[in-house]
Amino acid sequence: MNKKKVDLVLSNCSKLLTCRDGSGDIVGVIENGWVAIDDEEIAFIGQKEEVLEKIEYDESNVIDCSGKVVLPGFVDAHTHLVFGGSRSKEYAAGMTKGGKEKFIKAGNKTGINATIDMTRDVDEEILYHAALTRLHQMMNTGTTTVESKSGYGLTVDSEIKLLEINKKLNRDLPVDIVSTFLGAHGWPDNMEKDEYIEVLINEMIPAVAKRNLAEFCDIWCDDGHYTAEESRLVLKCAEKLGMRPKIHTDAYSYIGGSDLGIDMNMVSVDHLNYTPKSVMKKLAESKIPGVLLPATDFAVKHPVPFDAEAMVEAGMTLALGTNCCPGAWNTSMQLVIMLTCREHGVDVETAIKAATLGGAKALNLDSDRGSIEEGKLADIQIWNTGDYEDVIYKLGINQVEKVIKRGRIIVNNA
């Protein structure tokens, strides 16, 4: 048998979490596993004897992972990565009873509209470097693929600017940036919603599609935002122009957005705080991932936290996202896993799989990432612990020792 020369070998992995479907356990643990990497892809995985009989590694870079957990790179399935300014004063005011009301009475803008004012007319280079810093933080904590939405411009030019920044970040950094157009994050103060929907359909979506700036189109379907029928109208327009639909829905009400997700066979439905159990079952049957955002529920002290236990019981495919944004400023998927377990009653194995393969499914990328399998991209992280439970146990500690993206070491904290 001719042995294959490989570039990189991860040997003696104390716990190799493959996170592949069809394993005997949720995260597909291989004790003392080995991984052989050829160029950008995983060539072989298994026990030492299985891998060594297939590879020639005299000239390979060999990383001894004794006492380490090895798992797929995180796939952050929901972020608003590119934005200007900070809402730290607004956030701090909301910590005390009546503080937020006093902040508003003092004439301060809050929420999305405040961020739009801090983003829309800001120089592209400033926005780029701010997002670059956040991306480096994500990489350093194990993330190798990031979804990034627009939505803080709400004009044709500013929305395109945000998506162009995504494109530049994707070109300049080793992580993969997947762009989503979220022009329907809200609507401008100086325009009625119906008028803005016309702008979305006739100007914004065609402009984004013409420049090929987004894989997906998203909309916020909730009370006080867009109705299910308005969402259908906008998302159908985008779908005709090549952008697959996603939806922010059921975050503060249930008005049919998650049902629309099923009807349109969306790539994902996100938030899901008010989703009925009957709809959870339908989402499970439709195999549409639900993207959960525990850092947001924590940051806003949500009155109705999403019911992850019910979703697991229904058999839903779960994904996780940081929802990195001014209202929930977080770049760590490790923190997201911890919050999912502690605040929402999910076991650590389910949370880890949701942060890896689940995220890939929510971006329609599970054919080449999200799990450690032969033929997939070598997007892998190595943790400086032999117990993967430490990610939820040792609070505030970055477990990552190394991050590998497409077969290349991009983070080395050793």
C-alpha cells in the first residue's frame, strides 16, 4: 500500500471530538485519536495504528496533543460584526432600576437607531479596523467561520459599504466571512415602513445582488418590526436574485415568522424565544436549524429566555452564535457555550456540537466544515485541557492553545 505524504499531523489527541453525525455519542469522541492533514483538508482520522498505516510523515509537522482536547473550529452562525461606536453608557445605565429611562430622558438615542447614527456616515477604514479587532478576538477563542450581517446603515450606499467591508475582511484574514444582507433590520426615522420596503425591493436588494455581496438575506420579523407577510415579500425578492433566506423571529413575540421559515425552507431561523413547541416540532421535521443567541438573552436580561431543552426534546438541529453587536458585545463562542449550558439547561456536548456542526448547517456549509471528517476542511482548534467540560467550568479562561484554518496554524497561544 502506498502511503500518503501529509503536511500536518495531530498525534495523541487525548480527546478528539469529531462532532460528526452518526457517531455513537453526541460529539463523536475518539480517545487518543490522530488527525492527518494534507494541504487544506483532513486526510485521515482515527486511532494511531489506523492513521499510521496510511501516511508518510517523516517530513510532516507533528503536534503532540497529549492531554489536549481537539475539536472543529467554531462556526459563529449569527453576528452583526461591522458597526461603529459603542453603546456602553446605554448598557451601563440599564443595570439599575430606572437607569435606562433616565438615560433616554436625558436625550440619548438607544438601540439600533443609536448604532445607525454611529455607523452610517463613518469612514470605511474606521469600521474595517474596528471589525478587524473583533475578528482577531474571535479567532483567538477558536472561531474559524463567521457569519456577518449588514443592517446598521439602512440606505443603499451604507448597506453596500458594510457588505464591502465583509468582503475585504474575508480577503485579508484567514477566517471565512459569510455575508448576510439585513437591510430589513429596521427602517429609517425619516421614512414610513411601506416606503422603505419599496426601497428594499426595488433598489437595495438588486444592488446587493448585482455586486454579489451576500449569500443570504435576513429580516427582523417581530411585533413592532416586520410582519410575516412583509417578510415573505422581501425575502422572496432576494431569493429570486440568488440570496437564500434567513430570519430574525420570535424574539419578542410570535407572529408567524418561524412558520414562514418552514414554509420558505429557510437556511435558518434565529432567536426563537417565543416559538411554540408545536412549531419546534415542525422545524425539527423540516431540518431547519434554529440559531440560538444566549449572550443576547443574558445581555438584555430577556423576560422569556429561549427554551433550548424543549428544542432538544423536539429533535431540532441547533446552532449557536455570539450575536456580536453593540447590544450584546461578545466575540467568544466559548462564553456562548457556557451560557447555553448554565442558563438554558443544555448539556455541554450538545452545546459544543451546536457551536460547530450546527453552525455550519445554519450557513449551508456542513459539507466542508463543522466536523472533523476525512475530506473536510482542516478547520480545527486545540484546547489546553484534557477535559472538554472545562469550557463551561473554568469561567473566563480561554481554552484555546492553537487554531488551524485550512491546514495552517493561525493562532498559537502555547
